[in-house]
Amino acid sequence: MGSRNYKFHNKSGLYFVSFATVYWLDVFTRQIYFNVLVDSIAYCRAKKGMELYAYCFMPSHVHLIFRSNIDEPDGLLRDFKSFTAKKLIEAIKNNPQESRKEYLLWFFERAAKIKSNDSKYQFWQHHNQPIELWTEAVIKQKIDYIHNNPVESGFVTNPVDWKYSSARNFQDDHTVLKIDSTGFLG
């Protein structure tokens, strides 16, 4: 992965990022796979200097608004994607209930071959297109966008009903994942 994939010009900035599974595969359809994302974010917040302000985990992609308090947003995101890719492929391989195992692994393998990666499998698409957020209005707009994603996709009618979204945190429900407070967003 070259530096072209991560354009974090302001190392201490607040960023909106979205990244998807290869071929937009709907991997996140089971609790066990969502747990990998939840646990990884919690670890990054505790140990890797991640400040998380909003998130939404969709079946094929992830949205985050985050900052690196150690000024390494590119490394943080790279490590998160690399770690979760390994863990998720492992979880898929070892899940006896996974009816789509061969199908998913075939696509991960195919993606790795096309990109001539060193690894056998590629889980995430490489590009993330980070957008630095400067103003309160833009931050609010991106948070609304993230929270409305499951509504726009037709999964729920109210953003707080999507379990894997910080819309719940904004209603004081921190049961799935804790987030950091921006100090001015309600």
C-alpha cells in the first residue's frame, strides 16, 4: 500500500473516512464479525491514540470520524485495517455457521491476486479518501450522513435503531462502543 492511499496532510486533524470490503461484499451480517470491529476500535482508543467521534458499521463498509492524538492518523488506520482484515478472515474460516465461507474466501483471494498483494487474501479495498473536517457545521453534516446511512439503506427507520452506529451514543447509549465527546456536538 503506497502513500497515495492515505492523504492525511494535517497529522492532528479530525478526519472522516469510509472504507469498504473488496467488491463491496456484505461481510458484516453476523454478530461475530461486528465484534471484531468493535473490539478493534476499543483497542485503538485504549492503546493507539484513537479519538473516535462518530462511527457506523454497515454490511459492506465502515464510516469513522476520528483523530489520532499521537499525530499518526495514517498509521492508525493502516494498522486498524490490517489487523481487522486478518481477524475477520480468521473468523470467517473458523465459523462453522458461515454458509458463505468458500464464496467469501474466493473473492478475498481473487482481490489479492488482482492487486498482486504479498498476502493470500485481501479483505478491505485500499482507498479510504480521508476528508479533513474543519468546521462545526461540516462535522455535524458528516455525523448526520453517517447516522442516516442505515436509514438510507432501508435497514431501519430511525438511526438509533441501528445497533452499530454512534447515533445510539448521541442518545446516551454506550453499550456497543464508547466514543469521545467533541465538546460541542449534541
